[in-house]
Amino acid sequence: MRPRLLVHGGHVFDPVSGTAAPADVVIDGERIVEVGPGLDGDTGLDASGQLVVPGFIDCHVHVTLDDVDTMRLIQQPFSLRFFQAARNLRLTLRAGITTVRDAAGADLGVKQAVATGLVEGPDMQIAIGMLSQTGGHGDSWMASGECVHALWPPHPGCPPTVVDGVDEMRRKVRELVRAGADVIKVATSGGVISPRSDPHRAHLAADELAAMMVEARAAGVHVMAHAQGTQGIKNAVRAGVRSIEHGVYLDDEAVAMMLESGTWLVPTLSAPHAILAQARTSGGITDATRAKVANVLEAHEASLRLAYTAGVRIAMGTDAGIARHGDNLGELALMSKQGISDVDALRAATTSAAELLGADAEIGELAPGKRADMVLLDGTDFSVRDLSARVRTVVLRGTVYRSVSSGTHDNGR
């Protein structure tokens, strides 16, 4: 048995109340057993002068991607992406992210590598692939006539996901569930990085989306929708998806629909900034993609402000893999710049994200009975500016890790 770990001397942040107070946290094995002042344990972790927060949750990552340089991706050996995933998972955990939802790319083997301790990383939910119509965001067809699977090549454990028609949709959802998907991802609009799709255009018909939802509900899994264009967002909400990913072109009607249905927004502001930065520095971004990104950025930020002001439920997602792994917490600063309060930004990465993932009974706050996932931040203020640089210690399921920014790399107590 592990000794009881006492995290002492810090200010413990409660995202429910939005307050922090001096308190200790006692961990027994993988669980928190006590929170309060004057506690004791067998071994100690000094949190003096630090803010102790729940482990952060990123609801939209791609751990098998490093960037979207398609020319580089199609030339690298297929298996290299799994070794890169191992590095990216480690960077993500050391950055303070203790749970992720991988939105395409990671298969059951990647998830099991983390769960069994073969690879160091955060707990994972996986989508495996993204359902898309022919000509949609997940269709890799090029104008040359070639189909270049640069981002997420099909392989055993990761089936192809382009579908047309109700029967194909039904079969493909079942295949993804069979392969181990914890969540179904669908593209109800075009996207920015796909070669031949338009972000404004809605994709997939109502009967196809209905068939998808029937199968997802039967399997007991939620659906996340890549949806940038306004009509694609509305179609996804009508169908009953749990979350809208990106939500670039929201309007008042779409926001009202999301409020009525309780649909979540995962904005991923980091993604367009990262693509523009890559286009300036490293190439591999087509002129068409560069133009699409430049056109969406202002609308994307305006949509987040509209949704937040109206009261739409928001959870943090970064699109890491397009954005840089390990810089995940920079998303909260981008949200803050659009008027989201620091406390609400922290909630988006803790309690709100846990609720979106259906894991709020386990994670998202520091309370007895919850999983012992937490992050120790330098200083006791709630500011989300430069949050990544403040991460000093990460605790995942009761095991202590030093952050990358702390300059040490030891794990264990």
C-alpha cells in the first residue's frame, strides 16, 4: 500500500464556489480522502505559496499529430506517429493536463499504453476517427485525384470514416464502438485544414445524423461535432450532439438552440493561431488553408463572446496536435482575452470539462472520494495569464510528477 500523502501549506481552489482558502489535501492511493486545515499524512508535499487546483482537462486533442504539415506527414514512416504520441502524452501530463479527450488519431492501443503505465500520460477518452461525408472535413481526396491520408491514416484499430447514407453511417458507428471509441466524432460542416471542404457548408443529411445518434445512444456514448459553419452547427444541435467543437460561425439562433438543448461549446481558439504561426514559419500549409484560417479567426472569437454572454456551457479544448502539445493552458489566456473571467476559464478546464466528459463524479474538483488529480501552481492568484509557466507539480491518480517548466523530470514520491 502507498503511504498517505499530505499536500500541505497551499491554497486549495474550489471551482464550484470560485474561491480558494488555506487547506491541506490527504491522498490515500488514487483517491482524495480529506480536504481541510491541519491535516496529517505519512509523507508530505509542500505547497506553500502555491495554488492547488484540480487536474486540468483538455476536451479536444490529437496526440498522434505534431502539426498539419501534410507534405511532411505523408513522407514520414507510419509507425513514427505512435512514438510521437508517447512524447506528446508526456508533455501534456507534465503541463498540468491530467485528462484528455482525443478527437481523432489515437486508437485503443494508445489509450491502453497509458492506462497500463507503459506510456506516461493523462487519462484518455478516445474518438478514434471522425465521421465525414464524401467531400467533407474527413475526406482526404486531393484535386490530383489522389487520396492522401496524411492526418489520420486508416489502420487496424482505426477504420476509415467517410460515410454516405444511413446504412453506412450505422455500420461505421458500430465499427468505431467495436474499436473502443468512448465518444463518436462527426463533421457536420467543412473545415479549415481539409483540402476540398468549405467551413461554411453543412455536411451530412438529417437522416444520416439521426442514424448516428440512434447508434451512439444504444452504445451509451456521447457525440462531439466538428461544426464551424452556422447551418452545420444547427443541424448538429437538432440531432442531439453533446458538444459543438470550434463553433466558428455562431449566430443568435444557434446560441438559443444550444441553450435550450444544453449543448456544450468547445471553442479551441488555439488552433487558428497555431495554423497561422505554422504558415509563417515552417510551410506545409496550402494557400487555400491559409486563406480559410485568416477568414475564420475574427468570427471565431466573436462567436465565443456571443456564446459566453448568453450563458452557453463552455469547456476547454485546444486542438493540440494542431496547436503545440504542452502549451495547452495557453487556451485559457486566449479565452480570457475574449472576456471570459479567470474563474470561469479555470472552470472550463475543471468542473465544466469533467461534466462534459461525463466524469464529474470522478474528477474536476478536489473533494473527498474524488480521484487524486491536481496541479500545484506558483502563486495563489487566479490569473490564467502565463499559466503554463506557473505549473510546478502535477499529481495524477495520487502519483506525483514534476512539471517540464520546473526543470526537473523525476516522477514518483
